[in-house]
Amino acid sequence: MVRRSICFCVAVFLLLGNAVFGQQKPSVNLAWKLKEGDRLVVELQDSEKTTLAALGQELKTELAMKATLTVEKVAKGGPIVLAQKIESVKSAGGGPATLFLENIFREIEGSTIKVHLDENYQFQKLDQAEEVIKRAAEKAQPPPQTAGLIDAIVSGTLLKPCERLFGVKLPAKPVAKGDKWSQKLSAPLGLLGKLAVVHHYTYQGANEGVHRIEVAPAITFSNEDNKGGGIGGLTIKKADLKAENAKGNIYFDVENGRMTSSEMAMRIKGTLTVSAMNQDFPLDIDVEMQNKLTVTLAKTP
């Protein structure tokens, strides 16, 4: 009887164990798997609509960009080096600002720089960007008071492909549907002060082999680190801005270890306090933004 009871208890334990563990959610490891010689074709489509209430103006701008990132080095536990070539970069929207950007973008097109990442695919630095900045500045010939603007535009444009691609934080361990993690970022905005972002990620499962990660950024602006100064006699003394309806999705190919696409939309509203001729002017601003990215693996020539 004792042996029967023991066997019965063991059988019940095994059945319960199968039932419990059988109900666990399947997990997946979301991780980059780049190899030397891989060529990633990155295409960006950005659109932005800015409304300036006080001036009664609505400005629409679009940016289309294509870059090829060739993996030159993948060292185990060490740096990852990519050669990034800007195939094309175009802006649309009309007006003097668009013409100004087009002159700069012409110097960026066709340029190749080096992108350095650490072993976790986090950005470290750019090499050879100074040459591109110098060419763009010579072509645009900006007034002395806007010289720093060229540096910011060129550096920001060169950073866009790798920033969108590798700026995403993947989970450090396998995840199941519904699992969450987060990422804190901050960046100086010069005249606008400082930007702080917390990306809240949620793994939403797979569809036909492509895994979806939902991202909901929490964005705040502050006057901390405001550098003052101005452009063309204008100074932004204060930026009281808030982000609304910020949400997006990231799509990841687990088998090949790379992102396939992403999308993000947000709206930024608030007031800029602009100073000109010793007078302050509040300027209500409303910006609607949509960003899309696609990534394909090109065949090695």
C-alpha cells in the first residue's frame, strides 16, 4: 500500500508539473547577430507639421534618407565597426529653410564615415565626420552667428541611421509576450535646454516570424543646461514643451538577428519664449511628427 501511495503521489506530481510548466509562455531572445560583411540598407521617411499660432503659419517638412551600413568588424566582447555611406538625403517643404538644407545635404550625399558600437551594439563614436562638416560649411557659407548650426545639422543627419537602428534597447534576457523593460536617455538641445526620454517597451509576440515590440516614450523638456545665445538676433529664453500621444512599434527578425522596420508618431505642444530687441515674445508651437524606418539585408557584391 505504501509503495502504491508513493507511486500515486509521484504520478500526480508529474502530471501537475506538466500542467503548470506546459502553461508557461514561450520566450524568445531578441538579440543582434551581425556578421562581418553584412550590408544593411536603411531607409528613413520623416514628416513634420509645425503650427506657429502667433504667426498664423503652418510649416510642413519631409525628409527621405537612404544609407548603407557595411559591417567591417565584429570582435567578441569588443567593438563593432561599420562603414556608413549616405546614398541619398532629400528634404521637401519649400521656403528658404528647405533651400538651406538642400545645400548642406548635397555635401552629405555620397559621404562615408565609420560608426563605432560597443559589444552591446550601443553607439560610441563617429569617425571622419569632421570632413563632411567642413565641406558643408564651406558650401553653405553661413553667417558667423549660425556657424554652429551647420555642425549640428550635419552631425545629426549622419547620426540618424545608426541612432534609429541601434538606439533601441533590446532586453538582456529572453522575453515572453507581455514582458516589459525600459530605457532612459537624455540629450542637450542647445537653445531649448535639455531633453529627457524614458522608452517603455512591451514585447507583443510574433507574426509570421517577425517579432513586434511596442514602445511608448515618456518625454520631458527642461531649461537645464540651456546654453543661451541665439540665431539671427533671436534668443530662446524658455521652452515649456510637452509630448503627447507618443507611441510606436519596432519589428525584429530573431532568426537573422536584426531590426526590419520601426514606426513612431508623437505630438509636441507648448510655448517658446523668444527674446528679440530686448523684448520677450511667447510663441505657441504645435508639432506633429511621424517617423518610419525600413531595413533590408543587401547581397554582398
